[in-house]
Amino acid sequence: MFVESPRLMVCAEAFNPDEDDEDKEPLVTRPKTDEQRQRLQEACRDILLFKNLEPEEMSQVLDAMFEKFCTIGEHIIDQDDDGDNFYVIERGTFDIFMRVDGTEKMVGCYDNKGSFGELALMYNTPRAATITATSPGALWCLDRLTFRRIIVKNNAKKRRLYEAFIETLPLLTSLELSERMKVVDVLSSKAYSDGQQIIAQGDLADCFYIVESGQVRITMKRSRTKKDPEEEEVDIATCSRGQHFGELALVTNKSRAASAYAVGSVKCLVMDVQAFERLLGPCMDIMKRNIANYEEQLVALFAPIINRFIRRASVCAEAFNPDEDDEDKEPLVTRPKTDEQRQRLQEACRDILLFKNLEPEEMSQVLDAMFEKFCTIGEHIIDQDDDGDNFYVIERGTFDIFMRVDGTEKMVGCYDNKGSFGELALMYNTPRAATITATSPGALWCLDRLTFRRIIVKNNAKKRRLYEAFIETLPLLTSLELSERMKVVDVLSSKAYSDGQQIIAQGDLADCFYIVESGQVRITMKRSRTKKDPEEEEVDIATCSRGQHFGELALVTNKSRAASAYAVGSVKCLVMDVQAFERLLGPCMDIMKRNIANYEEQLVALFGSGTDIEEQNA
């Protein structure tokens, strides 16, 4: 659920599961038909709050839940009301609204699945949002008493167990206590029987695993001999309680390099890829060292496989060097287009990331050089292991992505009427990493290898040098190692703003972090003129100049924007989206949290007490 409010910190009256006496009041049981119970079980199957319940607890929850049908426009819950039930969606669509600065804004929606209403029950706080049905629907409701007796108690028990276990893990010693607590919140426990496969070599990576109990056998396939291509599965490691596996594919963004099997009964704590990237930034150095050691150990066993699967992605000895290229050797190609074609091409290229930082003249050269290609169902656009000839931008059509793993071709993704592909083979002189096949009639715009490397690669190299030099001057990033700063460089994009243009708006959801590249940015905040006069005025609270940053407050605190930002004159900012921010800037969080504390101190003079500030943001 999308939630922001200082109220979430109000937990003085929160339910204490250790002080509850279950015999005071019996848990309710509401009879259901077999058909109702079957629908209820299906609706509850993927509800995160129910994942760690014991079978008896889950049965009590299902016994207590009751069905509610809703009509279009019906308010299921209203912001600031007391919480009475937790809701699981069986079917129907629902919009989420929050009042910000006196105005109700839609901040999200549910579409035929999900759950909501837990926070008010867990923390004795008023509802943080209004949720309204936008179609006829069916909900399953769990009353406050049962929710707190079973769900909160179970979560408290799980939390105590996980906290004690997490403290013993060497991997997480670099995390602060508050960071370890966040890890505890996202872990789920999963049981495996003897011989059960936990991860499979070649699969896409979606989770990270810590062994809670039992042992896990790690294996890898290799050819028996150079002359005998038949593969055998070789044991390469065993993981016991407190050890972890599955991070290699997540850190390197590759498919699984090994398989894992349970030895006897096994329990693992599991963290999904989104939480892994968001929370384990400070542990990346340890994991990279582990990966380096792991690859060294494999060399004796797997020289042929490592050469074939692991090292190919790093082959860049022949990569294009933009500093050694002489543009006059061969003129750039120009392919004539009608006005209608050029308009379609510009629209197709509008959101292509590789083109974002091109100068207008460079973008014009790219558009001049591109040519149109129509494709039919089943046509192979590129084939794995072929040399790269073109970069492709999709104008329309659907395309499937296939990779050969262990001699079997697996579908690993798809494109649906937008996107681009084919750049890696051109940039690094490597064979195509996948096969891409049209699954509908479509139209592509193609950019030849020469133009791509002359313009795109040159521009990226120029941008990289500029950003590298700039990033080195930023105090915020001094705690990052060189390799980490280079990753930051890779995800930054530059955006220009004209005088007076609003960059971020108070009350909006946060999606980006900003560093001022040139010019000045004015930070403002709304406040009531007086206690008796509720009309708001916008007050200047800070100015950011070259090298300073803004927008991190909402990302660090997971709240909506607490202030607005406006360009003063012509301004350029380096922009990082929220996913990259959470993945890459973990080591900088302490600095940003100190900055936030200073920022709040500065606001007290303008806005009165800390409580007054919270009321401004509520």
C-alpha cells in the first residue's frame, strides 16, 4: 500500500502481543460453504502477511474472515477513520486517495488482487488513505481482534527469531541496527524437503537465500571431457546454517551459474530481488569478494565452462575506442525519409535511454542514418552468437527473447510495442547474447554499426568523462569506492530546466534524486500564514548550487515530497531514478540522514516546533 504520514510513527498504543491473553475473548468462527472457503483460500494464497503462519493459525484466520460485496463508488475505508478490518481483494478494482495540502490526490490503485488496512490495526493509528471501489467487487475481511491476536503475534514471534539469527551472520555485520531491522521485515521462511531443487542453473535470478537450518548442496554442470560434450553435474560447495547463496546472479545481473538442492529437511530465509537491491548495498563489497573467491575455486573444475559462459560478457579487448576514431575516414550515412516517416521515427525514439544525452545535432545525425524494417511473425531479428550489425528501436510489434542454456533454448523475456535491443554486441565486439523473434507483424528502426559507434559510443564516453570528473568533487559520494562511483555515473542522466520551471512539487510521490550540475535551484515549502489564517504561503527555505543535491528526503524516509524545487535561471541537473538510488547509494545513507536532521533543525525556526513541521507534512 502507498502510505506516507508522520502518523505511522505513532505507536505508543500499539498492540503488545506479549501482554495479550488469548483466553479473555474467544476467536470468532464464521461458517462458510466449501465453495466460499475455496475462493477465500485462493484470494489469500499470495498475501505476504499470511506467509509465515503455521497451518493451525492460517485455519483460524480463514475461519474468522467474512465476505463483503462492494459497488462502484463505495468507500471501503476513509482517511483518518479508526481501523476495524483488514481487507483481502478477491476481485474488483480500487483507487487509493490521500489528502495532501487539503487536496485529495489519487496515489495508486489495486487491480483484482492485493490487501490493505493492516497499518491502522497494527499501530492504533487512523486510516492513512481513502480506498474507493471503481468496479463491483468482492473482499474478504478479517476483524481487528483476530488480526491482532494471530497476525501481529506471529509477526512478533518471527521478528524475535529473525533478529537473533541475523545478528550472527558475518555478511550483515556492515549493516547498522536499523538496516538489519529492515532486512528482518522483508525476509520470509521457506521449507524444502530432501533432494528438492531450490534454484536451477540457467534460470533467471529472483531471490537471495540464507540457510536457516539444514544443509544445501551447490552443483554446477560441466562437459565430461573436451571430446565428450555430454554434461555431468558436479558438487562445488555445501552451505550450512548462517551461510548464504544465490547472490552471484543478483550481483552480476546474469542467470543462475549453479543449482542448489536441499540435503535432508532444509529451511531458508528468502529475500526477493527488489529488497536485495534496496537493502544490501552496504554488503556488496563482501559479496563481490565472495564471488571472486568462488570463481577462483571453479577454474580447476570448469575452465571450459567459465570460458564459455562467464568470461564472454567481459570480452572487450577489441571494443571500439572512441578516442582513437577519426570521423573523416568515412562519412556518416544519410537515408532519405518522408515527413511522415521522420515523425514516426522521432516518436519511437522519444524514450530510448541511449539517446537521452545526445546533442540536437547528434540526434539529427542518428535519425538521418536510421532505416525502417518490417518484420513478420516468426522472423528472427537477431540470433544468439551471431555478430552484431544493427541497433534496433521498436516502433510497433511484439518480440520474444530466447537464450540457449545447457543446450536448451529458454524464453527469458519479451518486448511489447516499445523498447530497443542490440546495443551490447556493437559496443563491446561480442556475439549476440540472445535470439529475438517477432511474435506479431511489426516495424523496427535500425541504426547501423558504424553510426552507432561513431555517435552513441562517442557521446557516452564523453558523458562518462565529464560525469566522472564531476562526481569526484561531490562530498556526498566520498564514502563510495571508485567502482561504486562508476556505477553511479552509468545511471545518471542530464536534464535541463528553464527559469522558474518547477522541478519537484511538494506533496508529490518521489521518483528521482537530483544533483545540480549547473545553475541554482530554489527550495520552497508551504506553511499557513498564521494559526488563525489557514491560507498557505510558499516560503524559501534553501538554495542549491553546483554540486549540491536535493530530493533525497522523500526517498530516504519513504514519504511524499516535503518541499518544492524551482530553477533559478537556466539549470542542469543530473538525475537518478529511485531504483538506482536505492541500489547504489546505500553507503551514503548516513550522510543523507545527517543532512535530513540538519534540514529539520533549520525548519524549526520557520515552522515552529517539530510537531508543527509534521502537521505541515501530514
